[in-house]
Amino acid sequence: MPEAAPTPRPSRCPICGKPTAEKLRPFCSRRCADIDLNRWLSGVYAVPGKPEEAEDETPPGKPASDQE
């Protein structure tokens, strides 16, 4: 006897936790989508990266006396 496929759990809005609207997925409303956009634009969310070196600094592993 074949088993029934598991029922997919309804996804939740990452902002407020309400069920998502198909049209605005992954959000439940335009308001939550706008809140998320504002967080990206204001720098609340950030993708980590390695720190940048200043041009006048010595690169790591290279003694200062070797610079020209």
C-alpha cells in the first residue's frame, strides 16, 4: 500500500511569522516586504566580507623593510 505524501508545512513570513501570501512569497503582506527592503537598504542586513587594506599599509606576512 503506497504511503501518502507528507503534507508540506505552510511557510511563514520571515518578518512577522504569519502564513505567506502566494503572490508576495516569502512575505505575508506588502508591508512586511517593504520592512525587509528597508532593512537591506539601511544596512541592517549585511553580507560579511574580509576587511579591506588601506593602500599605505604593509600586507600581512611582508616585512615593512621590503617595501620600495
